[in-house]
Amino acid sequence: MGLPRNLVNINAYKNGVSYLGVVSEFEQPKLAIETEDYRGGGMVGAVKLDKGVAAMEATLTFGGHEVSLVREFGTTSVEGTRLRLVCAYRADDGSAAQAVEIYAGGRFTEIDLGKDKPGDQTEHKYTAALSYYRRVVDGRTEVEIDFIQGVFIVNGIDRYAEIMAILMG
């Protein structure tokens, strides 16, 4: 029997700049496969056909006003903003802490500046549509998805390599 690893602390980087003490929350992208129902003759039910990786989106919340983040809004590149999140997870069972790093490339599609009231904590939320995602756990890449380059690696297996080999000749 064990105990769950919970997030102990987090730091965020935008294009290499640290936001330690400023980042307060990170909503990770959902990893999903787009599917379509298919039921052919003789089948007793429908199966879900793989139609590729679903669009990914991440949201970061920062305390206070960060003009450098606002300046990223409207970039014309689908990977114009590079994000790196460093997370420390730990179980209260005496086991070692676990490092989880999330690398993401995308652009801010929404900036929610919320409400400002003198004396209250200020929070701004930044939502990014992602074209690149990589999750590294204790130095090992667990998932890497690059929509532009046709990369879809999970547990060291490039699930799209065969298709890219055909396309690249």
C-alpha cells in the first residue's frame, strides 16, 4: 500500500524567464485522442476510430500584473510562446520527491485579467493553445507531442513514426 504523490511546489518559465513566487496555478492540458464512431456491415456495435491527437490547451495563473506575459498576446507563430513548468511531487511515505517537467509551445489565446480591487490579491489567467507538449518525469520523457513535426511519443514509442516514414519517403 502506498500514498499518492501530491504537488508540493511549482515554478514556471516563459521563454526561459523564471516566475518563481509569481506563478500560482497550472491547469495541465488534457491528453486525448479524437475518435469517430464506425459500424460496418456484420458488426454488432460501433468501434471508435483514431482520428489523431485532440487539440491541447493549458492555463496558467499568476499573482500580480506581469507585462511580459501580456506582451506575448497575439504572436503570429503557433509556437511563439515557450513554457516550461517544473513541478515537485511527494508522497508522505518517506519516498523521494519526484520531478515533473512540462515543456509546452503555443500561443496565448486568452488572457483573463479578472477584477482588480485595491488591497486584494491580483490574479491573471493565461490560456495557451498548444502545438507542442512534452512531459518529463525524473529525467525520462514520458509523452512528447509535436503537431507540426508529426511526433507522438508515449513511453519511448513513437506512435506516428510509421506514418511519418511513409510521408517522408
